[in-house]
Amino acid sequence: MSLLIIGMGGTIASVKGESGYESALSIEEIIEISGIREKIGSSIDTIDLMNVDSTLIQPSDWKTLAEEIERNIWDYDGIVITHGTDTMAYTASMLSFMLRNPPVPIVFTGSMLPASEKNSDAPLNLYTALKFAETGIRGIYIAFNGKVMLGVRASKVRSMNFDAFESINYPLIAKLEDDIKILHIPRIYGDEFSSDFRYNHKVLVLKLIPGLSGDVFEAALKIGYRGIVIEGYGVGGIPYRGTNLFEVISKISREIPIVLTTQALYDGVDLERYKVGRMALNAGIIPAGDMTKEATVTKLMWILGHTRKIEEVRELMGKNLAGELTRVF
């Protein structure tokens, strides 16, 4: 069995410099430090695609990575990507839309403590990712702290703890015990592998807070944003008392798509439950269902690369393209 590791940088590749940790180690150096080759039976090839802190990742990097994976996907039994944790879930989500129905496992991992540091979690995470890649279970995943999660369902929920990622509104795919224990095999939403790298990154995310007014939405439209994601309260709704927010959203939603997700981590939005939610639907809001915030944002970017027609965006946001939805309200 042959596996490929593609390096993107991040904490796992960091060393301590004059200004703090910075991404510098090659994949071969990480493998040597972690002692992974002695633990994995498969042959391992490596590519250092880039070496940056994941805070610096831009949408163009998603396309670069997706293209690199496409070039290599038929030559390996599995692909592992080492990546910084801060934007890993965004990258895994976008690649779930760019690379549909991959023929092999594509597994993201990283670490909270550099591989070069004592007691780093890098060896465990890299081992988990490689062992899961050997299972041959198709799809795009994140492996972290002995857990394997569907990439489009994972979110970073802790900033320093080794157990940094959780699977949101979706079962874990696998756990590392004595070996990889498969818990859930995700549904594949098509048989043929396809790639589509089109996207439009002009998406603005706004967190709903008491006092938010409609002028920010008008400004977003004026300066060229093509879609807006609102992180709302609870199961969702738009304030209409003491603010012009509802009035402005009703107008703006006819020009650009406005998608509503929730600030709550679990359960998603249900705009049929309360009056404020039903009013949001009447105002043209598109519900995000139970998608993660990362999947919501990247899915909207990907869709906007294909169409700006509101009803087509609405239809595609409600379609299950890569396992990002279990229900749509």
C-alpha cells in the first residue's frame, strides 16, 4: 500500500523562532521526529506544498491544494494532509465540494504542539491519519486526538486542548484504540470522482448581536460582497423590534443570498419553530440546516463560483453535496 503526505505547514511543522513559533519543518523532518515510518507498513511519499501558519491560508490555497491532490489521487491508496488547526476545518470543507467522491481517503491532520516539542500530539495525530488512510474508506476527513471525523462535519472547538476538534451533528467515523475501529461509514453521494475548483470568496460572515442594524448589510452589498452568512441566535430568526435589520435584509436578500446559521455549536437552525424564524424565511433568508459554520461558508463560496441566481443558490444550499447536511428545515 502506498500513501502520500502533503505538507501545508501549521503548528505540526513549527519551530520556536525569535518572534514565536513559525512553520518551518518539512514533512520528512516531521516523519523522522515522529518515528512514523517504523509504525506504518505502507510506503510513504511526501510533498511539501507550502509551509505556512494556517492563519495565513487564503481561498487560493484551497484551489492549489485541490489541484495537487487531483494530480496524485490515482497514484496512491490514500492521501494525508498536514495542516494548521485554525483553518483546517475550512480547508477540509472546501475540498469536500471541490473534490467530489474521491476514490481514496483524504485525511487532514495537524497538532496543537509542534512535532519538535516534547510530548507533542503530532505523532498520535499523524499515526491516526495514516492508519485511517490505510482503511481505504473513501471521503475527506479530519483525524485528531485519536478520532476521525468527516471533514465537512468537523469544527475546531478548543484553542489549546489536544482534543481540539469535534464532529458536529454527525457521528464519529472512527477511533484509534489498539487499531482503527470503524464506527460509521459515511454515505457517498455519487460514484464518479469529479473536481470543480470554481468559487467566489466574496462572502461576509456577520454575528448577530443585540443592536445590529441594517447599514452593515447595505455596506457589504455596496463594496461588492456576493453573499452573507449570519450567525444567528439559537434555532434562528431576525430581529424586527427597534431595528431596521428585518427591513434591510428583506431588500438585500433579493440581490445577494443571505444564509442563516446559528451561534450554537449543535443542532442547527429551524426557521419554522418561532415567529421570528418564519419571518426570516419570508424575508428571503436561506437556512443552513445543521451544517457547521465552516461548511456553510465554504459551500456558499463554492456555489457562488457557479451561480449568483438567488433561487439556484437556495436550491444548491439545500442539496446534500458532500455529507454536509443531515436535514434541511
